[in-house]
Amino acid sequence: MALNEVLRTSGDIRRFLAQTMSEIRSGDLSIDKGMTIAALSKEITANMQTEVNVAKVRVQMLATGKNMGDVTQMGKLVIEDEGSTPMLSGK
């Protein structure tokens, strides 16, 4: 998987990380770049876990008759300039 390929799902991220490990093993990618990618993936994973936790709390609150309102922006944070397609481009 090329660094400029769009990563849209958690499965895409897992495949990218597996490919990164393979490229480090074969010497096609430096260990420093691999460590940087690993650190970034840790942050992405923590963010996804936070979204799961919020969803769990919302379900629990709805079960008790309470509502925390609509959380419409989860997973949709734009990380590039207005007018561009949100993506993790590796650039």
C-alpha cells in the first residue's frame, strides 16, 4: 500500500500497518519511518476507541431514558483544507 493511498476504514489501517511491517522486514522502509507510522497508528486507534466509548455511553443513557443529544461529527473530522477531500494522505 502506498503512503499516498486513501485510508477510509479501520481495515484499511490494519492492512497498511501489516504492509508497513512487511516493508520494514524486507528493508524497503526504514525503521525510523516505521516507528513514526506506529506512533501515528496508536493515536488513530485511541481516537477510534474514544468514539466507541461515546457510543456505549449513549446506548446506556438511552436505556435509562436519558439522551446526550446528537453527536453528528464523530468520525467526520476534516483534517485538510476546505474544499479538499478528507484523507490520510501520508504527505
